[in-house]
Amino acid sequence: MKPQILPASGADGARAASRQLAAISEKAKDYARNSRAENTQRAYESDWRQFSSWLRRQGFPVSPPDPQTVGLYLAACADGTGRMTPMSVATLERRLSGIAWHYRQLGEPLDTQDRHVATVLAGIRRAHGRPPVQKEAIFADDLLAMLATLENDLRGLRDRAILAIGFAGGLRRSEIIGLDCGPNQSEDGTGWIEIFGRGKASEAPKDNDADGAGAPNEGGVLLTINGKTGWREVEIGRGSSALTCPVAMLETWMRLGRIAHGPLFRRVTKKSAGVSSERLTDKHVARLVQKTALAAGIRGDLTEGERKLAFSGHSLRAGLASSAQIEEAHVQRHLGHASAEMTRRYQRKRDRFRVNLTKAAGL
């Protein structure tokens, strides 16, 4: 006679269901946290800490959200009252987004259109608004000068590949560092690469293919990226010379660094000059752009302090958008922008004075 399997008791079943519900709840929280890019998430968490700390100092409750209290906080941030330093309008807008996002996660939405919030913010914009400060764009000639400042050791080969791939892909710094050698190779990866075609750049483009369109298919590297606006594919074709080809620089780094699996861009150890398994942070890209731009003498008309502030990882992304003489829709898709207007913000000086309404009006 087979032993009879008895159902779990009511108490055991309830505990099992409770554990399952708790696990699902934790998973739901993870998904909610992943709804924003990692850098945005860090910024929002910092915004909430600052706001909740201010509420405690003033003796205000954290919840439920009170639009009038939020309006007072924005005014205090704009004027730098108390322990705070005055904040820019852009920082305030980001901080309000972080506060509103956190309240939504608590199930207590903040009405940012309430007059106590909206009118205060409108007044701050009017009183303190300034034109947006954009980072300097790195153009192709600038990039080549920056690459020439790097050594020919492993660290230099890696950094060349970072700069070239970042520029040609129009990538955010987090997208560069998040790349793996293939799909599903790491837990913290946000994309991967696939290399196609022959392992060297073509000698030169044909005259009728100067813009790259219609050139023979020589392959390149395909990036699959989970970026700020979701998944997208980015094609980086091979350049006209091995000395300037981003794909060739990437292949050289992978071959000499023996990178075949896991994170693509890693630390190079100082003692043995070997390659670590540890992924670089996105701050490395910002520091690399600043260091090489200064070493190459780009924007020598500025002071050293001004030049340090003028360049960042975004300079590579803006440089491609400004340099690529091709239909705007292609640039928009390449950068992963949701609108053409956002792409135009990146196109530094590209279309300036190209359309002359003065002459078109007859003057």
C-alpha cells in the first residue's frame, strides 16, 4: 500500500503563501528600482535623502505629501537658506522629479501641478533661469589628437578603444562601461557586442561613398544596449584606416588584453600590468575625456579650470551628433533619442546659419 501524502496544514499553507508573497513583493521592488537608469536612481535617492532631512529639521512630517511644504522646500533650495547652497533651476527640476518619484513608490502621489508647487517653480525659473550649460563637443579631429596622447601599453590601448567606441557609437558613459563580450555573461552588464566582417579597416572610401552610405558591407561591431530609453542596436562600421578605425582599436584591445568573456572594459592592474576581471566605472570615461582633452590642448583659449568643466563623457556623444553629416533621423536612431528635438540639442553648431532667413526675406 502506497503511503498517503497529506496536504499541508492550514497554518503551514498560510506560512508558505506568506513567504511566496514576500518574495514576489521583493521582486516587484527590484523591478520598480530598475525602471530608472542606475545613475538616475542614485540621483533620486540622494534627492529624497536631502528632502526628508530638510523636513525633519523644519519639523514637518514626511508623509502624506504636502504640495505647500514642497513649494517651501523649492524656495529654500533656490535661495540657499539654512544649510543649503543655492541650486540651479535644472537641479531643482531634477530634485522635484526625484521627490515625486519616491512618493509614487510609497503609494502617495505628489501633485506637482498643484499651485503651491507649479507657481513657485515658475517664479524660480523666471528669477533664476539661465540658458542650459552644455558640455563641449569632441569632433573627429579633436578625438584623433586625444588618442595620440595615450601610451601604447595595455591601459592606453583600452582607453583608445573606449574613446573611439564611445564617439562612433554616440554612447553614454554608462553604456560604454556596461558592455560585455556577449549576451548573458555578467549580472551587471547592460549590453553586449558582436563583431562582423574582416579584421581590418578598408584603405579608403570611394569618392561617391564619402558619407559612408552605399559603401561595400565590410562589417563592423553591433552593440545591443539596454540604455536610458530601452533596448536598441547600434552599428559601428569600420573606418577608412586602421589608425582611425574604432572597430580595429576594439579588436586590438580584446586581443592583447585577452578579453573574450564578461566585461569588455576592465581595470588594468598597476603591479603586473595585467587585466583584472573587474569592470571599470562610468567615472573613468569622464576622467579619461577630461584628461586627454586637456593633454591634446583642445579649447586652449580657456583656462585649465574652465577646460576641466567643459568636457565630460557626454562630449563624445555630442561630438558624433554634431559631426555626422547624414540625415537627422539616422542620428536620432543611433543615439536612441525619443524625439528629433532632443537630437538637435546635441548638434553643436552643425546647422548654425545654414538657413539664412534674412536673405530669404529679401534683405
